[in-house]
Amino acid sequence: MSFKCPQCSDPSALEIVFSIQLPKNKCADDITLQVVECGACQFAALAVYEEKRRSISDTRDWKHVGYRIKTKDLLSIKGIILECPDRLNPDCRCLAHMHLGTCNPHGEWLGLEGVESYGSFAMRMRA
């Protein structure tokens, strides 16, 4: 799956290189934390895909957003993701899933709390 790079604007150079499927929570049925990299300009960032399927009208509500973060934070999160033995299993009980899938007392995913973001961008699939 290719996306438009927000750095160099190449329409199909941004790729998901690592991801981890996180447990559903109060707000989303599907959460995937992703490391994305551009093959053209070496831009790298985090992305989050969230999908809610609990609507009355049986429609799917989703968002896919990229986040620019410090390189050291990106490498740290990438390392945590790579420690998981079963990244596609949202019910995995490894330390990576427990750390990255943390929710607040209300059951809402904490997301990238504690990671400084330098802006976000839409994850746009190539046309």
C-alpha cells in the first residue's frame, strides 16, 4: 500500500514499513500504529489508523493520520513494535502491546501521549 509523501510529494513513495495492531477500546474497534517511510526522500514518521464499526447505520467511520516526531522517539517506538512476537494480533499480551495500547481509566486509547509531535498529515493513498 503506497501513500503520498508529505515531504517530497511523491504520490506513491510513502510506505508502511512496520505496524502493530492494538486492542480495541471505547472509541475504536481497530487501531493500528504504523511506522511509515518514504523511499524517495527518506522521510519517516508515525501513522495511526483508527476505525469504528459500532455505528447504528452500519457504516464505517475511519481516519488515517501521520505524525511528524523526533527521530529518537520514532526509533524508540519502532524498537518497541519490533519486540512484539505477534504484531497482527490485537489480543497479544506482550509488553509492546501493553505499552503501546495503554488506555485511560475511561477506556480511551492514550495514543501518542508523551511523544512530541511536530504536526500531522493525512495519509493519502495514491490515486
